[in-house]
Amino acid sequence: MRVIALSTLRAFWQLHPGAEQQLKAWHDEAVHASWNSPADIKAHYRSASVLKNRRVVFNIKGNSYRLVVSIAYRLQIVYVKFIGTHEEYDAIDAETVEMP
């Protein structure tokens, strides 16, 4: 998979250093994955939540942080839509949120 945009994740872990290793690990796994359906993601990430609009929510660092992505399965592209603390996640609509 191609992840758009690593720079967003990097900016987040610079503000939240505790998330760095887990986000790097998620990114590495995503880049080497070949997800063709939500079932492929759920097989590896049981705690991931599959939403409408091809969106998936990943729990990062024991659910301290939430990562919302949109996936173009045919194109093999993952778009980062949101990364934030659990509290910040509670304040957004994961099905429609877009990174600024």
C-alpha cells in the first residue's frame, strides 16, 4: 500500500513523542500490506473499526491515539484523514473528517 501522507504522521509524533514508534510500526506494516478488502485489515488488526466511505479507524498505542484513514483498495492507497488523541477523536466525525 502507498500511504498518503507520512508527513502528517511525522508532524503528529513530533508533538506526541509517545506515539512515534507505534506510528512508524503501523506505517511500515501498511506499506508492506496488500489490503483488498476490510476483511484483510480486520484479519491483522482485530481492534480496527471499519466505517462507511472506505474508512478505517486504527487504535494506536493501546487506544491512546486514533488514526483514521480512507483506503482506495483497487489503487492500493491509504489516505490519512485524521490522527489525534482519543479525546480529540471523540470530538470529530470519523466518517467525514479531513486533514486540514
